[in-house]
Amino acid sequence: MSQSADGLHGAGHTAEGPAPPAAVEQLHAVRLMVNGAAHTLALEPRHTLLDTLRADLELTGTKKVCDMGDCGACTVLVDGRAMYSCLLLAIECQGREITTIEGLARDGELDPVQRAFVEADAFQCGFCTPGQIMSLRALLNETAAPSEADIMRAVTGNLCRCGAYVNILKAGRRAAELAAAPREAGSPGETLPAGEAR
Ligand code: FES
Ligand code: FES
């Protein structure tokens, strides 16, 4: 860090005095449909969908790791397809149906992919897990009976640093079975604790 002629250190000052604060872009009214609920938010056009979900809507199940399209931790469904929310602007998601990990359970009952992850013990730290689940959910949205190759391909964009892939693939196979099997009468399946929304 250099010292300027007026004795002030570093960025943020000019010879004429303090630099003006970074420009704030104009706010726009952005309408989003997330997990079946409509939201109108005042956002800068540069605001990512990931930051909007986590900071504005407090849906922190979607994880922010690389923030540059490398890891898949931020995967959500957009119109049923898996997408990296860190690479999408919130403003361009208007008119589209966004689903996060919090929106998968129905009536307090876990989605088959979530149940499969529990059954197969398909996580260690769990940080990549929401993204893995969303990618496999997207696969099952497209293909009721995926092959092993389909399952592997579905999670290639989701990095698990602690190496839980063997069980993640097992969970993918199990999820396809659970999604295809009619629920046995009287079987409640895996349920969420009371009051838990994710
Ligand atoms: S946080 Fe989006 S791909 Fe890593
Ligand atoms: S379970 Fe640890 S990074 Fe995936």
C-alpha cells in the first residue's frame, strides 16, 4: 500500500478528499415466483438469483461456495431444470418457476430424492447436498427410469469435496425407485420435524 502526497493511505481517497461511494445502480421491481410463492423485490439489475434467494428471501438452503459456476452448490430448479443460481441474474428469472431445496417437501413429507439421501447416507459435511439433490430432482423430472450413466451425468456439475459420491450415486438409484413406487397405503414416509420448512 502506498502513501499519497496528502499523507492518506490506500484506496478510497483522492488528492481532493474522500472518493465518492461506489455507484448504486437503480433499483428495479423484480417479480419472482419461488417455491410457489410470488415475491416482488427492489433489486439492482446485477443482483444474482443466488444472493436474492439467500439474502433477500432468507432461503439459505441453497449454498454459496465458488460464486462463479464451478461447484454446483447453488443449484436450483428453474422451470424444472437444474441451473446454477450464481450465474443467473434475478431480474432474468421473472416469469419462471424457481424451486429451491426448501420447496421440495410437500405437506411436511420429504421428496423421494431427499428420502433417498437419508436412506443412503449420501453426505458427509452436507454442504454440496442441496445442490446434488436438486440436480437429481431435475433428472427425475425428465427421466422416470434413469440409467447409471444418467445419474452420474446429472451430478457431474456438483462437486463433493469429501468424496461421498459412492453413496450419492446410490441415493440417485434409490430416488428413482422411490419416485416410481406407489406409496404403500398407511406408509407416511420420511417426514420433517414439526415446524421445519426444509
Ligand atoms: S456457488 Fe454457484 S457454482 Fe459454485
Ligand atoms: S458432503 Fe461434503 S462436500 Fe459434499
